[in-house]
Amino acid sequence: DTTLLPDDLTLPLLWLGLLANVFGLFVPLKDAVIGAAAGYLVLWSIYWLFKLTTGKEGMGYGDFKLLAALGAWMGWKALLPIVLLSSLVGAVVGIALIVLARRGRGIPIPFGPYLAAAGMIMMLTGDRLTRWLVPL
């Protein structure tokens, strides 16, 4: 059992999202392309900032690709709510594991399942989730 998100899963998901939006199925193609690029770059930037600061890896490249795929399907406007929701739920679960299950702080917790769950929730709730999480 690994915590890796395989390219065999994330890359077809990314390309299918872009292909679906060639015809504007979910969002305009421009929003899908920006969403894919921004999704990858946001987590890539966080990864390198964390690594340069701590010397440790905080997440894997599969997480970047998964967020890029979600951005390809739902566009760039969905990225902030997805990252906020997945981070919030991941933090709550992580704290609960440390406190209740006495799990060591150094044991990694995969981020991919929280990204995937937040992506599904975003697909189902759309703008309502965005307005609730980011009331600007």
C-alpha cells in the first residue's frame, strides 16, 4: 500500500478534462487550461517553499497533477475552494489522528484523498461552495 497517485490515473484525468472542455462542456477551454496550469503551479510552489524552508518533502508530485486535473475539469475558479476545503478537512483529520489515535506527528498523511473529495464536493455543489468558503 503506497500513498502515491499514479500517472496512469492523474494524467488521463487531466487530458480528459481538457478534451471535455474543448467544447465548453463544463467551463470554457481558456478557464480549463488556466485551471490545469495554475493547479499544478500552486501546489508545486507550496512544495518547493516548504522543502526550501524545512528540507523535507511536504507532498508528492501526484498531488500537483491531481489538482491540475481538477482545474482542467472545473476551471481556475474552482481551485481556491478545492484547496481550502481539502486543507481544512486534511488538517482536522490529521489533528484527530495525532490526538485520538496517538499517531506520531512525523507520519505523513496523504493529501490526495482530500483533494479528490474536495473536487467531488465542488463538482456537486459548484458556486454554492465557493460562496460559502470564499465570501468576497
